Amino acid sequence: MASTVDNLSVVVHGAGVIRLENQSIPEPGRNEVLIKIHSVGICGSDVHFWQHGRIGDFVVQKPMVLGHESSGAVIKVGCDVTHLRAGDRVAIEPAVPQENDDFCKIGRYNLSPTIFCCATPPGNGSLCRYYVHNANFCYKLPEGVSYEEGALIEPLSVGIHACRRAGVTFGSNILICGAGPIGLVCLLVAKSMGAAKVMITDLSPERLLMAKEMGADITLQAKRETPQEMADAVCGHLSGMPDITMECTGAEVCIQTAIYATRSGGTVVLVGLGSPMVNIPILNASTREVDIKGIFRYCNTWPMAISMLVSGRLNVLRSLVTHRFSLEDSLQAFETAHQGLGIKIIIRCDKDDPL
Ligand code: NAD
Ligand code: ZN
């Protein structure tokens, strides 16, 4: 039976409407855990659902709790759960396939048509005090890995998956378009995987400064160049064409730049999600055997991310967090995110561990 004790939640009701509401506390099913949420990062998609009430075909048709970058403490386990117990600190992988289909069998469960992600309609998210999740998609955080780092594993996972799909390796020369949170996690992962040189572009000098502080070898501010001019400028600064370009803006001009800039036989990874239909220099890509790959979230990344955090080699990840708000101040947090201030905004949901 669900209880009605304080489960303050950030709920989107459709375009332009988010509210703080008290919801009932759910009971975990056999294979689930009830989590007292500690930290939740705001993602661009949360802001988009609030502003537009939809992303592509995913439409907010009934009130939905936002938030999918989260961590917390297990407070109750379902009867079939054996690997977690009350008191365990966990990071939550939000997208859970509902069936063991062919994609799950080959380890690419992010492609399963039955994948169900929290804070993607109709799935409620975790920006609340108490949240229930599939126990197999909750990963124990070892001593020394903070709740904030636990929440940051979600965006970090996009970077890990993108770098794996791109084939980043020891000595790679890489261009990243866009120094938002996703471009920055791609930068961190690429450097950890042994990339020799990483160059990053953005419109914003502040974001490029952050990228520099996080280890970018070269930064370049995009202005009003044509994609071809921008590609030439990139290759000039890199002293050659990048082996890999990771497009993290979704902007058509950047996708075009990515293709022109990447060396023959190299790889362009399309991480950014922008307009559903874009013009690209396809003959340039095909006659130079530039592979163009898509990215859909991540799979099999949490254990690796946790190991890297334990090793201390990803300590810089913490610097992504530029703003912190309490759950009660979530609406202000969303306004701040909407204004594009800072990089990663974290909402602290645990009233027993206030800011
Ligand atoms: P963000 O909006 O914070 O960052 C995008 C950055 O691109 C901004 O800093 C912006 O200034 C920069 N930019 C825009 N136009 C540019 C241009 N012409 N040249 C250079 N830089 C330019 O977004 P984010 O949270 O970092 O996410 C990046 C993209 O990744 C988004 O499109 C998001 O939807 C997408 N995403 C995709 C996946 C996936 O599974 N494929 C997962 C998460 C996010
Ligand atoms: Zn997200």
C-alpha cells in the first residue's frame, strides 16, 4: 500500500508548466528497490520537456516527474533482490529494457524497442524524495565516490558510449563540437582513453574556458564561418585532420563541419540531437570513407564509470557541477538551467543532508 508521507516531486504537466507536488511513496516490486534520492542533475531534456512538453515523438500526455541523472540510498528491497540491501548507496541507470530481446542478448540493450526510461514519457523520473527502480539497474557506490559523482555517471555514460562507438584509442586526434556537459564528458573520457590531442569548439568563450580547465588541448570559438572554413581552421589548429569528430551540438553547421574536418577513413559520431532532417555533404563523406555513427544514450557503462571514479582518474568530473539547489528550490534551478548558466546543476533531494 503506497504511503503519503513527504515525497516532494518535480512534476511537468505539459509545455511551460512544472510544479512541486507531494506524491505518494511507491512500494518496490519483487525485483525493485525503493531509493531515498540524494542528488539529481538537470539535463537539457528535462528543460526541453518543461519548455515544449515533448521531445520528438515523446509527448507529455499526463503529469510526469522529471529527472534521470540520479543517486541515492536504498531504503527497502523487493523480495527477489539479493545484491543490494537497505543502506547501500547507489547510482541509477535510468533506461531499463522490459524484455530480454535480441538486442539485450547481444549486449546492446539501449536499442531494445521495449526500453523504458525514467523522465521520458510515460515514465516518471527520479527528481523526488523517494523513487522505485529496477534493482539490476542500480549500482552500488563504493566508499569515496560521492552521491554527486553517482548522479554524474549518467551524462558521463553518454561520453563513454560515444568514445567506444568512435573507437577512441591511444594516440587519437579528436575534434569535439560543443562544450556543453556532453561535449565535456566526451573530452574527459577521450583523454582517459589515451587520446593524444583533443580540440573542442563552442560559441561560448566561458564554456571554452571550462573545457580548457578540464584538459582540452586546443579550444576554438565558432563565429560565423562556413562549415568548410571552420573545418579548415580546425585542421590548421590541430596540424592535421582529426581521426574522430564527436558532434555534441546537434547544429546542422557542426555536422557539416564534422564531415569536412574528419580525415579520410575516420569516424564522425553524432551525439547531438537537433533537427530531424539536415543537409550533409554525403558525397564528401562517402568518397572519403568517413564513417558516420549515431549514439543512443549508453549501455554497459555504469560499472566502468564507477571503477574509473574509484581509481581517482576522473576526479575532474566533479568540476562539472557549477550550481546546487535544494529540492524545494527546484523551480529556480530550472530557471537557471533554462538561462544556460553554468554547466551542470545538481538538485539535492535529501532533506536529512541539506546543502
Ligand atoms: P548544451 O546545449 O548544454 O550544449 C551544446 C553546446 O553546443 C553549447 O555550449 C552551445 O554553445 C554549442 N553550440 C551550439 N551551436 C554551435 C556551433 N555552431 N558551433 C559550436 N558550438 C555550438 O547541450 P548538452 O547537454 O551538452 O548536450 C549536447 C547534445 O547532446 C544535445 O543535442 C543533446 O540533445 C544531445 N544528447 C544526446 C544523447 C544521445 O543519446 N545521443 C544523450 C544526451 C544528450
Ligand atoms: Zn539526460
